[in-house]
Amino acid sequence: MMLIVFSHIPTVPATSQITFSKAISSTSIKFEWSSVIGADSYILLVEELFSWPVKRFNQTLTSLSGQMDGLTPATTYNCFVYSSNSPPTGVTLVVTGKSTATVTWNEVNKVLLYQVAVSDNDNPSNPPVIRNTSSTSMDISNLEPCSTYTVGVSSVNVFLVPGEPSNVTHTTSSDQDSARINWTTSIGAIFYIAVARDANGNSHSCNSMGTSCLIEGLTCGQNYTATVVGTNFNCNSTTNQEISFRTGRSEGWSHDCVTVKKIKMKTQTNTLTLKKKKVSDSSFSFPAPCPPTNIEAFRDCDANHALIVWQNHQPTSIYTATIEDQNGAQLSCTNNTANYCKISSLPCGRKYNVTVTYNDGNCPSTSTPISMYSGIYSIKVTNYTTIISRGMGQPLYCNSTETQCTTGGLLCGSSYVVTVFSVTGTCFSLPSPEVTVQALPCPPTNITAAHTCAPHPVPVSWVPSGSAKRYTAVAVSSRGHKSECTSNETSCGLPGLHCGEVYTAKVQKITANSLCAFLIFVSSVPCAPRNVSATLMCSNHSAMVTWVGSPSAVGYNVTATGQDGHTHHCHTNSTHCEVPDIHCGESYSITVTPYSQTCTGNPSAAYSFSAGRQHETFSPIRPLCSH
């Protein structure tokens, strides 16, 4: 029997109204709205008028005000607010018997009424049974075995309107070991006792004050006779008829309509009639077939398979043998012609539960599980041995008491076959299935970087190795700046290197896991000097020029260019230099250019310098120096 349980999203008790709206900017509108009893949240919806497709903006809020941002200026909008409350949560169903169940759910704030609907999925033309309740649970009865039901739970508003569903499923077992006895009432009888006896005289009973009861604990596939006794607690009736039935379903069971003959019993006051009315296939619950019995499981270590054998075999139906380990992993085999089947490729070292299921196309029956061990099982394993082989040379070995081990000595770019054995004392298990492991590819070699002084990408080249089709070169400076390039050739250019920094460069293959090549160092061009200044030296008609140096520069060239076009120079490896032969009273443009061992960097910004005045407070009419 399958039950589908769902909860409905309830409608709200009333409609909230927008009480205030104001555009607070060209892209934002502020709203306020009225409170609704029973509402847990409000949905603010804004739609742009005359747009196609319609542009919508929405927010879900728990307060009575909100603001919608990100709107289009000078645009007309339709504005709405919807109120909602929470659906029932925590909807669960618990099977309380072979034909009964209880559905429960969490209370919804301010909801006073709930609706429970039960539908028969196997007979969709039948209308659902609907009941209302003010509690948070309801008992469901008269559920048929091997049937599917939909059970809906919804909170109801003041207009008695339910909402939308969400579904869960539940499956119950079938009845091979029980029988339901039905009868009609008898005048004077208060209490009824139904008794079923097998051929050996073993009896089982049930009792009820109604017109039916369920006798449980019967043996599947056995013949029984049943009688019913009525009592008023002072005296019992006598029976002169009985019914016969067989538990479970045999191969010759008819799926036609079934009529159970009448039984009459004498009482002091009236005649009690026990009968089961003729019913159609759509409502009659056929008993489930009897499950296979005497299950046996044999492990064949040499062939590495399990042989599952059973009895009570029906040759025209399908039998499925299933083994399930402690982690829930399953293997299975089927047979419809014999009472056995084989499960191959059986993992070693596991404990299994073994069951056999009989399926006649209507309702499956599963045997009682038995246990089976596949060789050495994990709680006795004391060690594991891993063999790593390259197909040539000596293999590598790795021993561990855990389920993992680490070993070195692998050759880059090589393929290895790995197998694992579990060991108990001197006993080895069957080997694990082979796993092929690919070692990391070998890195590129002979990496070189060309020293370029132009502001263009720095070329990097390498010698490839292995079968990689693409490579990535990466350069990282001491300050963390990163530059990279990708190529399917053996070179590429590193773009955007910062001036005055030393980069560490590497090349790697583009694979899931790859090895980097040997590292090289790349120096970028020196940065332009900063804070250039000059002071006139009147004693020898020179200018002392100073600046803030560049980290990677090894020297500097200073050039002073006069208004008449003549130039003066000095060179130094420090951050100051004296430019000779400065003409008094003339203006100069001074630049400082750095250079490294391989490149000349960018010059500094030009510094304007007027010879003949050391301080602005001196008169510009009278120079401080003369020719």
C-alpha cells in the first residue's frame, strides 16, 4: 500500500490594501499597506506599464512597509501587495496497522481549521474522502494493501478555501499472513469472536464489537476454516456453518469477482449471518502471494560469485534475489524458470543481508532476510597491501592498516595499475578490481625569457615534454603581481609586467593535475625616477640634481636642456648628480633616465629649472652669479 502525503499552501483570510505610496527618487518608490489577521508575510509586486515582456519587481516582507529600488526613471508602474500565511509543515504519516495510518502536522499560527483529503490513486474516478478537523492529526482506516493513496492536508481560510499541495510518499507491506472476517449484525449480540483453525488444530482469533476483524499471525499458503461466535456476555451463540480460505495467493488464484458463502449461527434471540458481499476487482483486495522460503546463500570464492537458492517456487513468475551490504549497496539477479540464480562480481570482505522477492505482476512478496559473508569481512582485516605496477621493472608495494596509503618513486608521465589485497594473518583476500592511475605529466624543460626593454609582452619559451597540447606560463612578482599567458605552441608573451619588479616565472601543462617546470627569474624595466629637483651651484656654474630612485636601476643618466637647445649631462649610480656648465640666467628642462643591466627605463617627468636664482625671494633683476 502506497500513501502519498502532501500539505496545501493556504489562502489568506483577507486582502491587504496599499495605504501609502511615494516616489522618493527617480528610481525608488516607498509603500505602506494595511495589516491582515493571519498573514505571516506580504509580497510587494511592481509591474512596468506598457512593457513587453512585462518587467516585474517583487519583494517578500514581514513588515507593513517596504521600498522598491532599481526602477526606471519617468516610467509608470502598477503596484500590488499580496498577503500570505504559512502552510502546514512537518506533515508526516505513520502506519498504525495493515489497513490504518495516522497523519500529523505542525500547527499553523491563527489557523483554526484544517482539511484532510484521501484519494485512491488506483481508482481515480472515485471521489476523495474529505474531512475537516481543528486538531493537528487524523486517523485513516480501511486502507487496502498493495494500493496507492494520496493524503492531502491544508489549512483553511475563513472562506473555507484550501491551497496548493506538496507531496511525499510512503509504502506499506501486503498481507500474506492475515485474514479479515466480515459478518452482519445479530439482534442481541454485543460482542463477536472470529476463530480460524488450520488442519493441525492450531487456532488464531480476533474480536470486535463491529462487523469485521482481522486475524493475524497466520501461516502463508495454508488452508484455514473460520467461524464466528456472537455473545451478549451472558451466553454465546452456536455455529452450524464455517468458511474455508487459504492465506497468500497460489498460482491458480482467480482474479474474478469473489463471493464468500453465508454462515448461519443460532443465538437465543436471532440468527447471525456472516457473509462477504460480492465485490469487483476495483475494490477487492487480493491477498499477496506467499514469499519464497528456506533461503540459502553460497559463496564460490574461485568463481567469485554467490549462488542464491530458495523453495516455494512458482515457475511462471519472476524471482529476484538481492544482497545488500551494511552501507546499503545492492546487487541482484533474477530467474523465472528455476529456484536459484547467481550474483557475479561479488565484492570481497563484506557482510550481506540476502532476500528473495516473488512478483506475479500484482503484489510482490519478500522472504525473511538471511546473512552471508563474502570471504574475509572488514572487522577481521588487520592489514592491506597495495601493489603498484608499471608493466616493466619491479612493482611498488604499499602496506597500511587504514583504507589508504601513500608511496613515492613514481615516474612522471607513466601509467600504473593498482590492486589492493586485504590480509588477515597469512590469508589474502581476492584482489580488488584493477585501477589504472596516471602519474602527473612531466614538466616542460629549458625555460627561457627574452629580456625586452620595450613596454611589450616579455617572450617566454620552453621545450615541451609528454603529449600536452596547451601550456600556461605564469610570472609572479615579489609584490604579488601576477601575469600569465597560454599557448599551444612552445612560447608566449607575458603581458603587463610592472616596472621595477623581479618576477618568478614557471610553465605548466593544462591538465587536471600538472607539474610546473623549473623556475626562472625575469626583471622588468626600471621605473621612472620621481621627485626630481635641482639646486644652482654658483661657485662652479653647475646644478645639483636629486631624485627618488628606482629599485631595479643600476645607474642614471641626467640631461639638462637649455632654451637655446644646448644640453648638459651627468651619470651616476646614486640618486644625485652634478650637471656642469650651467648658463646663468637661463631656464633648463631636466630629466633623469634609469637603466638596468639589460634595459633603459622610462625618463622621469621633466623638471623646469631657472639658473641664476636660488630662492624666489631674491630679485629676478640681479642674478646671483656672473659669467
